[in-house]
Amino acid sequence: MTDTKTRTIDIALEVDATVEEVWRAVSDPAGLQNWFPLKASGGQGVGEQVLLSWGEGVEWPTTITIWEPNQRLRWEDNWVPEGMDTQLIVDIFIETKDGQTVVRLVHSGFAVGDKWDDHYFGVDTGWRMMLRNLKHYVEHHAGTPRKMVHARPQLPGPRGGAWKRLFGGAAGLLKDELAGLAPGGSVTLALGPGMEFEGRVEALVDAHGNGIAISIPDLNNAFMIIELEPGEADTHCGLWLSTYGLPKDRGAALQTALTGKVKSILGAF
């Protein structure tokens, strides 16, 4: 590695849960896959390997280099993006402040320059969405296994056009215009006949990347993230609906509906 100038993602979030509950969620592979990756495997403690996976071709191998239970966890990437000469490191800090548990995530080592902007801003958007999912999980479903309903289609055209097509009107995944959405506002998830659910906007990121996080009380307080991955060409849209405690057949029906709806909007998978 060299002394190349780098940039950092630094996000802090208050959660209404104990430090022990948050620690289990971020340090135990079984806890991680209840709010973050589709699958997580590996050990616990310094030197242990952790593999996070969102499906074939989307895997993140790391090594634990700091392990301070209920306080601090560090992952160091086992790979470096092609052309980058900096080490990517994730630090997760947990502390109690004014009676609240505060989670702070610091993801450092991102190279500076236009070539790396998509990578940096895409990861920044992803973390802002996923930390909201962590908050929702530990506050409402701690210890409950997640059933993920998801789709990750490749976009058929420019990412901005695809983003707009997901919102508004009878054909939209969300029956709300993008311009009218704001944190705290209501939103309707429309997966098909008999599958419309009222939700609340928990987070909206649209500065350098696109992402929206929604809580859905009608689905036993499920949580959905919709995000556009970085890049204009050959990029994907990620739709991640975290459900907890729903009957198995209900989850299967939601998966079929989501797949069909997204295909009808974007025409690709």
C-alpha cells in the first residue's frame, strides 16, 4: 500500500436497543444476515474470516482485526478493487450516550478521484440504507430470523430513467411521485392486485446515489430498501424486503409478486 490520499464514510445513528443486542447483530454471522447480507458465515474474534454474500458474484470477504465485545469491531477487506492501492477498512463503534445506544460506522480507505466516485458514493448510499435496516431490526425484531424477499435486476437503460419508472402511477412499484417523498412521509408499495401495503419513508438518499428505505407495518413491520447501484451502464437495481415472522407461504407469494412487478416495470432480470 502507498500513502495515497483517501476519503472516509462516517455515519452515526441512535438506536433504541441495548449495546448487547447491537453487538450480536453486527458481530454474529447469524445476526448479520437478519439485517445486512443474504448470507453471512465465519468466526468471531481477531483473525477470523467473515464472508458476506448477496448472491453469486456479489461477495465480500473480510478479516476481523479488532474485536472488543459491545464496543468495537473492525473488518479489513481481503481484496483490493482493481487499480486501487488503498486498504478498505470498516470500523463499527457502539457506545451509550444520554441513555441511548449509538452505532457509528467508519468505512475508510476509499481512493480519491473521479474514477472512484461511483464506488465511494454507492457504498455511502448502501451503508445509509443498511444502517437504517439495522436500527429497524434491533428495535423491532431482535433475534427473529429474517426472510428476505428480493430482486436485483440489471437495468435496461440509464439508471436515472429506471429510478423514475419505479415511482408514481398505477404501474409504479411505489404509487407515489419521487419528488413528493420525504423522511416521515407515507408511501404505498404496490406489488399487484391484493398486494398494496402502506408504509413510512425512513430514509431517502438522492445526492450522489439513489436509495429509499421504507418500514411497512402491514407486513408485520417489514423493512424495504430500494437502491440503484453505481454506474450508468451495466448496473443493477437492488430491491430488498426484510420480513420477520410471516408464514412461509406469505413470503413465497411476496417473492413471486415482487419479481413479476419489477419485470413488468424494467423488463429485465
